[in-house]
Amino acid sequence: MDSRKIFSGPIDFLKSAPGLEFLPEPDFTEIAFAGRSNVGKSSLINALTNRNGLARASNTPGRTQELNFFDVGNPPLFRIVDMPGYGFAKAPPATVKKWRYLVNDYLRGRQVLKRAFLLIDCRRGVGEVDRDIMKMMDEAAVSYRIVITKADKVKASELEKVKTAIIAEIAKHPAAFPEISVTSAEKKGGIDELRDAVLEAVST
Ligand SMILES: Nc1nc2c(ncn2[C@@H]2O[C@H](COP(=O)(O)OP(=O)(O)O)[C@@H](O)[C@H]2O)c(=O)[nH]1
Ligand SMILES: [Mg+2]
């Protein structure tokens, strides 16, 4: 599969699922993107799919508490799932609880989910809220790959430190993929490699 071709071909928003009853039929392989609010998830999905505004890059963190599904290819080869962001400071407990139920149920019950890509801002590293979802994925046996975002924001030496720390961290997590990706949506760094990593996950 030529990843550049696939990601410049048709990619269409399918639906939003604010609850499990709204999930699409599990007819295609799914690849999910997760990360704390403001990690750069919308920007990265837009860079990956080579279009602006597919995933809304919003400045109001935590507004979307939904799973968003996109068909890649027509007919679809697989689906991208934009998972709701987490870890925003002022979320009411009821919102956090709703997020946990939705994400946990999706992770545990979704046979077609092949891999999640868990985004980590290089300036923040892995935090408690990230460990929370890593644990959920470990327990659900959902394979996940760590993707560093906003790599343009730090010096190369700083980036190396963050990578080393993350690689040490994931060694403790059974479902974590041993390799990580480094990206900058802003400078389009690591995007082709991420496309390859997505297709590799699809064909696993
Ligand atoms: N410097 C830099 N800023 C980025 C990058 N990706 C996203 N941002 C910025 O980070 C903020 C949050 O991005 P967004 O994609 O909306 O994050 P989301 O909440 O995870 O969907 C926005 O102000 C983006 O412009 C990147 O690769 N480099
Ligand atoms: Mg977003």
C-alpha cells in the first residue's frame, strides 16, 4: 500500500458517537487517536490526512466528548477514530466520568480496533492522565503506539531526553508498542513515517 496515495485519496467524516449506542457497525478496521486536550490531535490528524479542518483544531479544550469516525478510502480501507481529549483542568466530575465510561467501553468492546496512537506533547511528557488511559489500554489489551507531538517546540537535545524517558516508561506497559513516533504537525515532521505506522497497524 502506498501510504501517501491513500492519505491523499478520499477521507470522509462518517459520524460522531457521543455514546456506545451510536457507534457505526464494526465493518472495517479502526485506528484510534487519543491524547490529552491541546496535545495537537486535531492538527496531527489534519496533517496526516493532508487536509485542513477534517478534525476540528479547536481552542476550546475538552469541548468534544465524542468518538469521531472517518472513512479512509472509498470504499473504506479502514477508519480513523478521533477519541475525545482528556485531562483538561476545569472539567466537572460528571464529564470525566462520562469520558471514562465511553472510552473504556469502546476500548474493551471494539474487536475491529487494531491500534491506538497515543499522543504526548514533547514539552509535557507522560503525565498521570496519560498513564490512566495507558492502563485502560493495557487492561483492554489494545495495542498502542506513543506519538510525540509538537517536536518543533523543543531543542534536539531536549527531544532526545523526552524520547528516552518515554521509552523507559513504555517498557512497563504490556500493550505499548516498543517504538515511538516523533511528529510536528506545524513543520510536517514525521508525517510520512506516521502514515506508514498507521498502515502497518491496519495490516497487522
Ligand atoms: N508548535 C506547534 N504547535 C502545534 C502543533 N500541533 C498543534 N499545535 C498547536 O497546539 C494547539 C492545540 O492543537 P489542537 O490540534 O487543537 O489540539 P487538540 O486539542 O489535541 O485537538 C493549537 O494552538 C495548535 O496550533 C505542532 O506540531 N507544533
Ligand atoms: Mg481537537
